[in-house]
Amino acid sequence: RNISFPQRRSMAAQNNQEHTLGNLLREKARIVEIDGEEGFDYAEHDTNELNGVPFPGSHLKQTVTGVSIVPHYLQTATRNLVHDDLQTVTSETQAKTTAECLPYVTGKDTQGLALNSHGLPHLRRKAHAEYLRGFLGELPAGYAAMDASRPWLFYWCIAGLSFLGEDVSEYRERLMETVRPLQNASGGFGGGHGQFSHCACSYATILALTAVEGLEVVDRKAMWHWLGQVKQADGGFRMAVGAEEDIRGAYCAMTIITLLNLPLELPPEAHARGAGLQTFTDRLGEWVGRCQTFEGGIAGAPTNEAHGAYAFCALACLSILDTPHVSIPRYLDTQALVRWLASMQTVAEGGFAGRTNKLVDACYSHWVGGCWSLLQAAFSQSSATRDDFAAVTELEPSELWNPAALIRYLLTCCQQPGKKGGMRDKPSARPDAYHTCYSLSGLSAAQNLYIYENGITVDAESGRLTAAFNWLAQRLSPGKAMQELGIDEHDVVECVHPVFVVTFDAVMRAKEQFAKGGL
Ligand code: FPP
Ligand code: K
Ligand code: ZN
């Protein structure tokens, strides 16, 4: 009872290491069953129907340890594996969150939302689009606190609209004129005029411009020089000159370099040259590898705590460096990573948490759901990698997470009901542009199919890394898959690029625009 929090965590980690993932999944099913018998809410809500319609995926239900009372996804989620009766703030907030979500995920309370043919709420396309458009004008005074994050608002709203299939071309001129004064003559974008350039602001600006075909406003040469100042001798990137070095920097910088087709050679004045580095990619994979923790997840920087948002940055960065099924296993312990990622899908909410012993949150539908898109493609690639994977996990890559459960969480718990739209972290949170954008991106990860086509990884003429341009997407079409996921055609979002997080069309246009390279 007096076990301290960190000790509990490391017990969980040791426990994880002693089992195969298949065993953990079975163990989880057993724990859920015990909870049911002890009077925890699961039994009461246990049903394979929602408003008279069978649960998506309920036909997949297996009988585990002789008990088949829980819906399929309660069996496949592996969270809270080490279950004890120790009451802490953590266990209390978890119980509160489960209780807050259960009426919605089970369909007991539909909040007045219009339902689809599977008994789940429809995606409120028009309401969410209107909500996002509302941030692309003047904002109330309280938003002054977001001044240094203005490019993020441009990106979340414009990208989010494009994920809903809305035409965003009307924002082209306005966005170009708005970001022009945010660009520094010495390269990169800040949050506002006169603010220092920053990797996050530059990344968000570049993606928003990509979405509206407005990249010509970028001074590519200056950007190349500026990025040369944030590249570090150990292989990583700082977020700004003199700022923290973390994995966001690595992913943001490599995204900018690739979309703008900047030279991979470091500018002559880059101080990392003094340590023998010649290119932006030197020592980068190794640095990303150092961010993997004892839990198997990825931290923002070496020695820090594993977090889903950083796992996405790591996998996306490695997917820019090379073919994902080559670069991911080269720098990361994929077994450990997969085990950790699987444990992020929560019971009974069905969405993802960002880290061990923390709560489900809609934005991790993208940060963690996006990891699955990248990994699934990596491991479905060849029968060799697939067999390797199955040997470790006893499972197929597609069995490691439950897209139907994620969709259910997003549609039932994360859509703001009533007049206003927008999507939210969880029912007790208010909607915001960030959660709306990444909920929609997470829906795409759960709905659409991404395929990695082996192809050229470096363009011979321009020198650009092209590995991240080899993705193909298959939009979910009517039929069995929709049935299993519990959605109608109306609820399907556009294919979101698994590395660059804008639509596929937008990525292809950027690729063509700078095909020649040069500066
Ligand atoms: C914890 O917040 C969150 C973090 C430690 C990192 C979040 C980073 C991102 C969402 C994005 C990074 C990526 C780019 C491209 C900039 P918390 O403690 O409020 O949430 P938690 O309880 O869910 O961990
Ligand atoms: K959070
Ligand atoms: Zn969130």
C-alpha cells in the first residue's frame, strides 16, 4: 500500500518485460473480468449492442479464459495491467474518467447527436468546419496568450478543414500575407512579427502554407542557414537558437527540409561542422534512438519520460530519413516500442493516453494512432518483417490496436454536442482547434489504409530525401470495413499523410513545386 509512484511504474515495466504481448492481452481480459465481478461498472455496461445495433467488432469477440462477457476491445486493450487496490490521485482520476466516458461509449447517453446506421453519432462535419473557420478571423482578447503560437492556429484550422474535405484555397492569399511578417531575414518563422524563429512555428507555418499552395512566400535559402544554426553536434536539433534540444526539433526540421527540398549539406557556418558533421542527417538516427526509454516508448530527449507525442515525432522523423521498415528497426527496439504503444489504448474509453498511468485524450488519436499507421506499414511490408513481428508479439501488425474503439471514443466522447461544433480532449473538456485537428487526423489513421511502396529514398538529381513521399493511401470505401468500424460514408475523413499530417494532395503539390532542388 505504501509503494511510491515511481516504484509502481517500474514494477509495471518489469512486469511488461516478463511477458509476451499475447500473454499481456490475455492477462488484461482476465483483469477486466475480475473487475466486472468485483462490481466495477464494466459488467453493468457490458453489451454487444448499441441502440439495438451490434457493437462494431463484436463478431470478432473471442472467448478468453472461458469468459466472453466483455466487448472485443476491452479484451485487446492492455492498459492498467498491474491492477491493485492502491488509491492515489492517479487511480482516482482514472476511475473518474472511465465513469465520465462510459455512458457515451455504451450509447446510454447520445447527447442528442444524430446517429449513423450503426448507432454511433455521425461525424459533425459542418459543425466542426464552422468551428475551425471561427479561429481564422479576429479572436477574443483572451487569445493574446496564444500570440507566440499563431502559426499553430493557422495550421490546426486550415489542415483540419482540409481533413474534412473543405476547400481551403480561399485562405491562400490571406495566409501568405499573414505569415510574411513572421519570417525573419535570417531565416525561419517566429510566432509573430519581431519574435525569434522557432522550429515549431516554422513547422506549423510550412504545413499551413503547404495546405493552401502558398510555399513561395518562404525564403528557402535563409531557412537553410537558420536550420544550420539549430543542428547540434550530437545529431539532434534545438527548437531555436540557444533553446532546448528535443525530438520535436528533429521532426520539425526534417519535415521542413524535405517539403522545401533544402540541401542536406549543412551550411558552411554551421557549428556542428566543427564536430565533423557534414549533413543535417548525420548522427540523427542515433540521437533519436537515444530517446527510447526503459518503458519502450520515446521521450522528448535522452533520459526523459516516454510520451506518445514524442513517439510520433521519432517515427515520423525516421520515416523521413529512410524507408520506415529499414530505419525504424535500425534505431529503435521495435518490440519494446510496440508493446508500449499497445498499452496506450485505454480501457474502457477506447482512445489513447499519452503516457503510463495517465488519461485518455483525443489528441493522442493522432500522436499514438499515427504511430500505428507508420508501424503497420513498416511491418506489413514483407513476409520477413511480418514473421519477425509475429514471432515477437504472437500477433499480426493489424491486431495490435483497435481502430473501431478509437473511432467510437472520438465520435461518442469527443464531439461537442449542441449548436457549436469542435472536438475535445474528453467529455469534461471544452473543444479547441488543436484537439479538433488531431481528432480528425486520428480518425483518418483509424479509417483509411496507408501503404508504403518501396521506392527511391534519395532523389539522384536534387539530393532530396524522398522516402517519405512513397506512401499511398486508400480511402475507406463502403462495405465490410465500414461495417466493422461502425461508420457510414458521411463519417469518413480525407486521407491524412502519415508523416507530414496534411492531405496527400497537398504533399504531392509541395513535392512537385521544389522538384528541382537548388536554392
Ligand atoms: C504532456 O502534457 C505533453 C507532453 C510532455 C508533450 C506534448 C507534445 C506535443 C503534443 C506535440 C509535439 C510535437 C510537435 C510536432 C511540436 P500533459 O501532462 O498535459 O498531458 P498528459 O497527461 O496526457 O501527458
Ligand atoms: K493531456
Ligand atoms: Zn490533448
